[in-house]
Amino acid sequence: MTVAGHRRRTLDQVTQALAATAMGREPPDLLLRGGRLVNVNTAEVLEGVDVAVREGFIALVGDAGHLPIGPHTTVVDVAGRYLAPGFIDTHLHVESSMVDVRSFARAVLPHGTTTIACDNHELANVFGLRAVELFHAAAAGLPLKVLLAMPVCVPSIPGMEDAGATLGPEEVAEAYRRGWAQLQGEQMNFPGVIYGDPQVHAITAASLRAGVVPTGHYASPALHPGLQAFVAAGLVACHEGTTPEDALARARLGCYAQQRYGTAWLDLPRLVRAVTERPGLDTRFFTIVTDDVTPATLVREGHMDRAVRAAVAHGVPPLVAIQMATLNAAQLLERSRWIGTLSPGRAADILVLRDLAAVAVDQVYADGVLVAEDGRLVVDIPPYPYPAWALRSVHLAPLAADDVRVPHRGARATVRVIRVVPGSARTVQETAVLAIRDGALAADPARDLAKAVLFYRHGGDAPRRGAGFVTGLGFGPHVAFGSTVAHDSHNLLLVGTDDDDMVAAGNALIAMGGGMVVVAGGAVRAAVPLPLGGLMSLEPVETVADQVEALEDALRAAGCPAAGIEMTLSLLPLIVIPELRLTNRATGLVELPAGAAPRFVDLVVDDLRA
């Protein structure tokens, strides 16, 4: 489903035309005159530069005075504004924007993002390999260049959680063979990599044999020898660093430090200190990524332009920050002969900026076609007709009060508690003493202790649920949050201080086919319906942004002041991030200590006498 007026050629088809235009024998299709070139090849700004475009590629950069102007040539006087390459995001999950890839393209193109390398393991955890084929089809023909990163952790750690599907080396190889995926998505099972899991290494081998770039996710603070083993196994990039030392350690090993600046994971301000505190450091192995960005952030603040602005605000020179988001990113993806610079023979993905440090985008060209101007899309991107099976993914019977109880005998018990840290993907493991009421462990809002229950929602015979307790939210009494966005297996997650409200939240999600909901005092206060896989809306991004902001207002009214807390809560079951997480299996809890393999742990640490 190609966007009207947009055609993408390959370089082998147009070399003769490009040479003819560069030599002045034939006119360009587009001529941008009198710009200030942001030359990321040499980290300099060159004055009075023209850029000529033919057949979607750059034919000439420099003085275009010898070029003929044909009847179909579009000439734009840039009037001294900056010309920069389109931004490239080398790691993100479109599903986290809560809209599909076509709505996502509508949202990010006006902000200067022209290429994304997106791992769709969220949808793949629900539907398996057919999610990869579906995503590939939905992304076809967009002016946004979409490189699909093949999901390789479905589920993230086999045997420790249950998703809606399982992908192994055979499925990974098939996706490459069919052309559905162009690189390997993040290998999150880093314990499997460094401790030698044969299945994990077989998946990496399939990617290496296919000749694609294998990306990773090393979430341990132990930088030696674990990180060495991870990079030695072929993983070339990682977005899980949280300190300057993490970023520098990766770069020194030739592993791209993907400095993350999303909605809730704001690691970049710390990571860039590896650069700002070391003048003269070669930054070629530093990139900028968004990972997870909500629709509200996209609409109100931006995408890669926002992240580049943050880097500049924290002391990175504008030219270096733009290199991180263009040339460095293209080199990571091994696509620098195609994208990442304004150089002859490269795709004509061009940004016209009125202010370099502010990253103020006036115009966006993709493949030489004007796609956005003054913050608005100027091309029409039609919706994709999704099949019915993709809109029915919550396979759970209505819940009852007993489903959220955590039975336990005795009077009191010491339990493990997950402390969430707003603005961070990591959790802290703590303990608390809970009273046992009516034969069950109960939430205690007076001490900021909420209950969390995770239900398997994909049908079949998997263990039905796991449970634990959470602190750090500030939820008051009679409050519940529910979501089918629960990384990475995306089961149905309930967190609350009242059992009846938790049941009401769960049943609201089941009735609307997935999404997010806040219940207080027995009533639904806000909801974000996400029918596509229980993860994405089919509404415009502006509509979903309003819904998410209403949800966040309801969460603040429930007692939690943290911004983007729904994203933090969605990571409670992400068992590949330290320290303590929920799972639907075994005891319901997985512990991932630094420098050790993940393991199931019991909820109750010690029974106490009355």
C-alpha cells in the first residue's frame, strides 16, 4: 500500500541518471539552493551549499550553478537555513507508541525521523511469526524507511514465562529468507548469551549466517567479564546502559552505545557525560535512540528531534549530537552507503532546520519528496486493513474475586516487594511484613504496598497467574490499574490496593479487547482501548495521546505523581531487567541479581508468629 506520489528506487537503477545530473547534462528533480550544510562526514558546517536530487537520491552537494533547470525541477531557496540528514532511530518499539506503524509514520516524519529500525517483539509475543509478516506488510510503501528488527526473544527467557507464541532459530531464519526482517532485534536473554544457552546462540548464528546486524540488550551492571562475553558473541549494539561508565565500556569494545531518551527511560543525560567529560573522545560508537515513546510524547514533544535536543542541552555539541542520530546510526545498521549523510549517491532524506541547536525542523524530505512542513505532514498515508484475528487477542474468561486473592496461612508474613523507580526500567527488591486478612496476603495502601497479579491471556494450557507486591506508586485505597501492555509476554497485568477494583479493571480490559484502564471506587476513571494485539490503537495518534493523558491524570488522582508511570508499570513482568519481576509461572517472581543467572524466588520469605 504505497503512499501516493512516493516511489523508492535502488541505487543500481539510477546511477546513470545521477551521473548525468551531477555533470550538468540533465536537470535535477529537486534543487535546494543556498543552504548551510551540516556535514556529518567531517563535523563541519559549510556555507552556501546547494543540494541536487534526482530519482530520490542526492546527485550533487556543493555549487549547482552548472546544472540546467528543467520544466519539472522544483527549486527551493533555503535562504541560509541548515541542511541536515534525516534522523535514524536504531532501536525502538512502535507498539509502545500505542498506534500502528502507519500512524507512527504520520507522527514522526514531521519531527525529522526518516528511518527507524524497529523491533516488533511486542506484537510477536502475542501472535508469533505472523506478527512479523503483518508488520512488514503494514509498513510497505511508507515514506518512512522501516527496517524491521527480527524479534529473537519470544518469550524473553523460555521456561520462565509464557507468551502467545515461541520463536526459535528456524522462524528467525525464515523471516530473513522471506525478506520480512532486515536486522536482528535486541537479544534480551543476555544470561543465555553469556552462560551459553544453545538455543540463544543458535538464534544469533541464524542472524550471522543471514548477514544481518545483530543487536543486543545487556542489562547487567557487571561490565566484566559479562559484557565482554556478550560482545564476543556477535552483539554490536546495546541500549541498556544507564551510567557514563556503561556507555564508555560499550564504545571501547566496539559495541554501539545506544543512548536512550524515550518517555519513561531517560538515560541519555547520564550517558552523554561519557562524551562531555572527555573532550576529544571519538564518538563514532555513540548513537541516540528512543526505545519506548508514548503518543503523548510524540504529539506534545517530538521524537528523535526531542532526543537530539536533550543531548545538546546536556552539553553535546550540536554537530556531534546530529552525527549520533545520523551517520553513527547508519554505520551501526551497516547502511551508511544508503542513508545517514547528505552525500552524492545517498538517499535524499533531508531536513531543513532553521536553528541547529534547537533542532527546529522546517521541512522534511524523504527520498527527495517533501513529506512534512512546519510540523505537519503534507502527504496522505492511508490506514492499513488489519485482519480480524489481529484484533482479537485477549483470551480470558471474566475474573472473580478469588482470582486476585493471594492465599496464605498464619497471621503475618515477610514478603518480597518490587520497588518501582519512576524514570527507570530497573526495579529494587525489598521486603515488607504483611498482615494476613481472611486467609490471604493483602495490599496496604497506608504503607504504599499495592498488590500485583499477572494473568496469562493468550489461551492454551500455560500457568494461569502469578502475584506479588509493589511499592513506590503511592496508590491510595480503592484503586486499580490494569493493562495488556505488560512486557514482554504481554499478559494481563493488574496492580491495585482493592480486590474488587482489580477485578473490575481486569473485566474492563477483557470486554474492550485489551488496553489500559484505571478504576477507582468501583468505577472506570480512564481507559485507552488497544484492540490491535492488545497493544495498539487504530485511532490517530492525537486521539490516543488525549486518552493517555486522561489515563495519567487518573493515575495522579489515584495518588501517583510520577509522569509516564503506566510505562514503568508495563515493565513489572520484564524478567530480563534487574532486580525482581513478575511472571505467570512457578512462584510468580523472578529475581535477576547482578552477575548471576535469573531464578524463580518465593513471594514469602518468612512466616511470622502473631
